[in-house]
Amino acid sequence: MILSTRTMAFSAMLCLLPGLSQAGSVEVLHYWTSGGEARSVQVLQQAMQEDGHTWDDFVVQGGGGGNAMATLQDRVLRGNPPTAAQIKGLDIQRWARLGFLSNINGLADEQQWDERLPPVVAAAMQYNGDYVAVPVNVHRTNWLWANKRILDSVGVAVPTTWAEFDQAADLIAAAGYRVIAQGHQDWQHATLFEAVALSVGGPEFYQAALVEHDFRAMRSDTMDAVFDRYYRLLEHMPLSDDLGEWNQATSLVINGEAAFQFMGDWAKGEFSAEGKVANTDYVCAPVPGTQNQFLFNIDSFAIFDLRGASQADQTAQNDLVRNIMDDSFQRTFNQNKGSIPPRTDMSMSAFDDCARVSMSEFIAAAANDSLLPSIAHGMATTGTVQGYFYEKIGELTVNPISPSESSRELAKAIRYGQYVIK
Ligand code: BGC
């Protein structure tokens, strides 16, 4: 664009006016497109606009973020990174190791992150001890969502064991409802599978098999039992039911067509967006057998190195980070998103029952070192191993084989993913 002398003089004058001088723009990559997700990201957009900055929405469709990561890679490799991108877990380390992220220790000191974030969250935001990303929330992936009216009408409580689940499922099916609404995408199958692994095998098994990838755990009778239970659940969610996106499945539970969905608490954002109330219209409960256990999934924005960008855009980037860690943003964003704040110094009085339970279990698990990272959501492993895990679980969901052959196939796939990284 060619600017006239008058325009340039006007811009120079604006730069001298307090408050307007640092108005820059931020381009933020994310994949939050469902009703609850869109409401959440708007909170950040609004905070930035109130600071006078321009929000350039870099949104990539696709739950779980697979498409977004491919798009990001392409942009960064062409030398045009966004201001910040929704990148999680071990992938933050990978981008930092390649030299693309910015050191934001100064902002972390200013807002006392070390005092406000539990060590597991702080560590996930750092590379070699330096902060390079900012956390927006903590999701728990081992949740079961239930339509209360359906449960009441068939006279069952939310199941806490698989035996109770099977009994409830028979009654629900006999009453003509769909038992489980679950979208048929690899990442959603993987989300259910990891919760079943925790439930059937327990935390030590989960850690050994899905975090450390210990071969004996991956090939154990316990893993066979995990597959056995997983395949039994598939009977209630046939591929022919034609469900795709996760929020399409959530809608069926909201509308009273299906009784259950196994999904992380971003599903709660959909209930809230529809004005539904926890424990009145719907019930949140841990996946049977995972009471007091917490599979975590932290959403965060990795902050790209904007060397060479205008001072105004660098200021806008700093304001983005400041806004994300601010109390009021954290409260409203997480109420809309279904998650809890990663800051454990915040009051939970304005949150619903599900979030309060989640926070107290998160704090308890963090204190006794029993928080477990979600493999389906990039917390336990890199995107590469996660990709092989997704693919294999997806394949076995479509073409189930015997549980012990399944364990062998999964172990091989994970091993292969590890080999590819090296
Ligand atoms: C993200 C959530 C998101 C969900 C569905 C998860 O991996 O952490 O923020 O709502 O995927 O897209």
C-alpha cells in the first residue's frame, strides 16, 4: 500500500498520543470453532480489542487440532509465523528447540507465574527452564457426560463401574434411546481409549504403557483387558450411526436423543452455550473406574519470535500474554470452555459443580504427583507418536481383531512412532 504524506503525518501523530501509540495487531492460530469454543475465544479477542489492538483470527477447522498443526507447520516453514498458536504439551518443546519461540520470562516474572501455576503446568510451558508459552486452561479428558432426563426416565444413576454401565446401557437401549453418542474420528476414539486404559489398568499401568511406552505393559494381559472393554463399548456406538464432529455427538446428549458421551470437558462448553445446567439438565461424572484420577490436557498458546516485527505488534503480543493470565479472562474463558483455570490461586466460587470437582481433584492429584498426561491430546508424547497411536486405534475401531492381537498391533505402532522421531 502506498501512503500519502498526509496519512503518514497522521499516523506519526497517532503514535504520539498516549494509549493509541502501541496499538498493534495479533494473529492467533486456534481450532476452536464449536459453539462453546467460539464463545471462549471471543473473550480473548474482546480483551485485545479493548486494549486497542486488532485481532486477526487464524482459525483452522477440525476438532483435536490435527489440521491446525499441519497448517501451522506450513506457515512457519515459509517464514511467516503467527503471533501465537494453540500448541500443546511436548510439541511446545519441539517448536522451541527449532528456535521459533520467544522467551517470555519477563512477563512471567511480572505476573508471578511461578507462584500461581502448579509445577506440572509451569514445566509444560517451558523449554530449558524458560517460559515460551502461556496456559489458558486445564481440561480433564476422563469425563462421562449424561442426559439426566434419560437416566431418570429409565431409573438409573450415573454408572461408577463398568458393570453398572452395562446394566444402564441395556435399560437405555430397551427404552429406545441411543446409548453412546461418539463421533467417529481417530482422535475421539483415542480419547475414549485412553480413559478406558486408565479405568481398566489403573494409574501405574497407564503411566507405564501410554506415557513411558514400556513394552511389557503395552503387551500385557492388562492391555488385552483394556481392548476387551473398549470393544464392548463400540457395540453401543456403531460406525453406521454416522457421527463425525464431537460437538455433533454432544448435541445428541443435550437434545435427549443419546444418554452418554465420553469426552473431555470441552463438551461442557456446549451444554453451557445451550443454557443447560450441571446436575439439573446433565450430569458430569468421571469415566467409570476413574474416580479421583485426572488425565490432564492443558491448552496453551506458544508465543512466536516476532523479531523484525513493528514495536506496536510486539507490544500487542505482550498484551496477549498478559491478558491470558489475567484473573477475569481466566474466569470467563474457562466458564465458557468447560475447563478450569491453570492458575490454582483463583477462587472457584463463580464456577459450576463440575468445574469445582475438577479443580479440587486437579489440586489433590498435583499434590500427590498422580496427575496423568493425556496421550490423545499431546500431553504424554510428541505429535508423531500420537499420530501413530491415533491411526492404530482408529484402524482397530473400524476393524476390531482379538484383544491380544490388538495389544501387539498397538505396541508395534507406538514403537514405530518412537523410531521415526529418532
Ligand atoms: C483441545 C480442546 C478442544 C478439543 C476439541 C482438544 O485437544 O485441547 O481445547 O476443545 O480438542 O477440538
